[in-house]
Amino acid sequence: MDPTPAEDERLRRWRMVLGEDGAEGTARALTGRDAAMDGALTALYEAGKKPGGRGGTERSAGLGASAPSVARWLGDIRTYFPAPVVQVMQRDAIDRLGLSALLLEPEMLEAVEPDVHLVGTLLSLGKAMPETTRETARAVVRKVVEDLERRLATRTRATLTGALDRSARAARPRHRDIDWDRTIRANLKNYVSLPGREGREGGSIREGAGTVIPERLVGYGRTDRSVKKDVILCVDQSGSMAASVVHAAVFGAVLASMRTLATRLVVFDTAVVDLTDQLDDPVDVLFGTQLGGGTDINRALAYCQSKITRPADTVVVLISDLHEGGIRDEMVRRAAAMKASGVQFVTLLALSDEGTPSYDREHAAALAALGAPAFACTPDLFPEVMAAAIGKRPLPIPDTGR
């Protein structure tokens, strides 16, 4: 008896999930597009195995080590799967099959689906990348950066502009600068009735005449375009922070485009590099980084501290998993000194969509004790975090359920 269409589809799906090993159990043969999709999946997820007799396996080639075969495979998966799935498969291929070296070849880069993780891999190749590949790599990186800017820039500017305007309202405004609507609402609790003001109006008694005593005046934010806040992004460029480095470069460029912010971007491993003068092009920033190596947070914070001229109007954002290779106690003391001087100090364990990474819990606890809790932040949450820091409000720390 032939299976119904619903049963046939169920068997087809199981066959795709189980791979070649499921062919006998499902009794379902794949043809056409399904067979091609199965071949692409098998090349990656069953690479290195083939039947080797009863109950055993034997190593085989998988995708192979040549750029043409991998490039064909990349073309196949882009044909058969949606972009998010393609990105996952590319990442798995690089991790499982060690294909990083092949990314040094232009034809390979032209075949890939660009994403943040691919950019991180390209940046980690660094100086090993030949000149013949560098321009193609820049094109790949630029596509990812432009996609991120389209997604993040408008909301970031709008959110931070509002926060800057609120922080600029004068505490003791001149008469012409008073925002009467907000002043009245802020002082409604100070409403008092005025004695002897009751009277008759239209034959009825009018009661409750009174006034609001404005103990606190609220002024309009200044409309000038002068710098209101200084922002320092201090970014760990060790290998585990690749996605965070990409997002930090994009946000750095967005913040630098706002005239009311003075933005500085500092990246570090065991050395410290100031990339502020390249913030007009985040692609240049990214190619100015060097992913990998050790970590000296204390040295990076010392450099940032030396650049602070207005502590009460400065936000320092440390983006690091806190695995310190420098002087741990000095790093904590330096963060405490900045906090004590009036700096808003924010610690992000990651700036990515990947969740909380492995991090140094002892260092995170020490910073939390200073009032600078460390947490992972998604790119979508970052504008709210910065707005809270600028306004000196509690940070919107995500609930991780722990």
C-alpha cells in the first residue's frame, strides 16, 4: 500500500534528518533537489565517515581540501537553503573541517554568505591574508558592516539624542528657558489651596482655588550642537571577542557621527591601539584590529583613564570577557578610581547575539561590587544601555534567569 502524501512527506523529512544512515529505516529514496540538499548536508555533517564493514566506520574526504570543491559546495547550499541556515552551515564547515585557510583565496570569498562570524574569521587571519585576497575580503566585510548600520544606526541615534536632550535640561533655568508644562507636572505634589479665594460663579460656590508652588524648575534642553558627553569604547580584541569587535566598530562609527558625543574607540590585547581617527569608516577600524593574543585590561584602562578630561560627563564602556592577563588588583582599583571621579563605567561581557560567553566570574563580581555590574548585551539592547548610562539611570540589565 502506497503511503499517503502526508506520510510520504513525514518520511521525506525523517530521511533528510537521519542522512544516509536513515535510508534503509525510512525506505524513502531522495531524488532531484532533495538528493542535492542531502548531498550538501552529508558532505558537511557526515564528513570523514563511510561504512567500513559491520558496525564500523572508515575515514573519508568530506568536502575535500581544494578550493574549487568547497566553492561548489558553498554555491550549492546558497541555492538550497535560506541565508540564516547557510550562515550556520558555513560556520560549522569552518569549525569542523578547518577551512579557514581556504578563505584566503578570492574565489572562496566570492562564494560565501557574509555574516558577523565570517568577518571575525577573516580578521583573525590578519597578516596571513595575501594582497590578492584583501580587496575581496574588504568587500565582504563592508557588506556585513553596511547591513549592521542599516539595522542599528537610526534607532541608536534617536535613542541617544533623546537621552542627551533630557540630560541637558537645566536644573536652574533662566525664566525664558523654563519648560512650564514639565515644571507644573513635576510640582503637582506642591499644590496648595489659597485662603479667601472661594467665591460665587454663576450662582454656585467655586471652591478649591489654589496654586502650584514650583520647588523645582525644569528647563528646556539646549539646542546648541556642542559636545555634551564623552564616550570611550574600550574593546577586548582577543580571539573569543570577534563578534563583539565587529559590533563595537559599527556602534563606534554611529556614535562618532553624532556631534553631541565625543567618541573614542580603543582596542587592546596585550597592547593598546587607539582607532579613533578611523571611526569615519568602520571597515578601516576592523582591519586595524588584530584578533587573538593575550589580554591586558589594566593597561587598556590606564590608557582610557589618561584621556578623560570631564569625568562627570564621560561614559566608559569596557567590552571584555574579563580574562585578565595583566595586574588584576590594579585593574579593579583603576575602575574604582574612574567610578569615584564621576565616570559612568559600563562593563559588557559581550556585544553580540551569541549570549553570555565564558568569562572571569571573580573579576565580574569585583566590578559589580563597585556598582559596575558585568553582563552580556545584544546589539539591539546597546542603545538603551548607552541612554541609561548617559542619563545616569540604572542600566537595563537583561534577566538571564540565573
